[in-house]
Amino acid sequence: MLDADFFRRWMTATATAVDREADRLTALDSPIGDADHGSNLQRGFRAVTAALEKEAPRTPGAILTLAGRQLISTVGGASGPLYGTLLRRTGKALGDAGEVSEEEFARALRTGVDAVMTLGGAAPGDKTMIDALVPAVDALEEGGFVAARTAAEEGALATTPLQARKGRASYLGERSIGHQDPGATSSALLIAGLTEADGE
């Protein structure tokens, strides 16, 4: 079972990974976006960890809802609302339970990913964070955290040959081909944080 401490570790692990990879995320964003994806997420996840240290919610759902609120209020551009929606909707789907199973978490995360698809209008193959998140949730339902991490990382890499159909990169048309999507890359970091939180 996954308790509040697990979800706190997940957010902390993600914040550490975003700190470490911020320059790379911004470099990926430079040719096809606003060159601010790394710095924006870094600011957002630092705010998440600061809020969790101050408030310390008692349930998995409350932790993710708080994290989502922080991201929406502190991250500029599209990534704040998208990441914020992902975590808030996942948190709401978990409800008030003090512990949740991996299966319950996978279902809740799918609710969050579906909400992101609705908000951004993106589908798999559009060269967005969805290309990492959808395979990750599929793998999580079938095979656990390590499988989800692998699927997310492969999904992010697979965005390189795609032409962007959503977001800022879509304005570039064919010039977006050949660049790995920064949102899919940061989403893979988020999913990889699950394995760290679980000690795998």
C-alpha cells in the first residue's frame, strides 16, 4: 500500500530530478518553445517541496492536490496548468483514503492524464507530455513502477521524429521534427520519481 509518505517522497524525488535536469529541459525547449521549461518547472517543484514542508498533508490525495495547486500558481506558460491539472485530478480521484493500492493509484493517474488531454486537446502522437504519460499509465496498470518509468522514457524519446501538432512547437510545422519534446521529457522525470519513492 502507498501512504502519504510515499507521495511526499515522489514529489521530493521529482523536484530533485527537475533541479538536476533543468538546463537540459531548457535546452530541449530552446529550438521549439520559449526556452523556459526547465526554469519554470524548477520554480514550481521548489514551491511544491516548500509547501509540503510547511503543511504536511496526511493523505495521498491531499498531497497531490496541494502539489497541483502550487504548480498552477507558480509555473508560467502552459506547463503549470497542465502539470497542476495532472496532479490535482489524480489527487481528487484518490479521495480521502489514508493509503491506496498501486492499482488504485494507476486508475487515479489515468484520470489525471485524461484531464490533461481534455485541457490541452492533445492525443498520443501530437509530440507533447501525453506521449510519455499515456504509455506510462498503461505500463503502470500492467507491470508496476519500473515498467512505467521505462515506458515514459521510451515515449519521450519517440517524440523526436514527430511533427508537433499541439502547443508552441506546432507553430514550427516540419521544423519541429528532430527535436525531443521537453514536456514529454519532464513527464518521464515525474514518472521516474515513482521508482525512487518506492526505493527501486
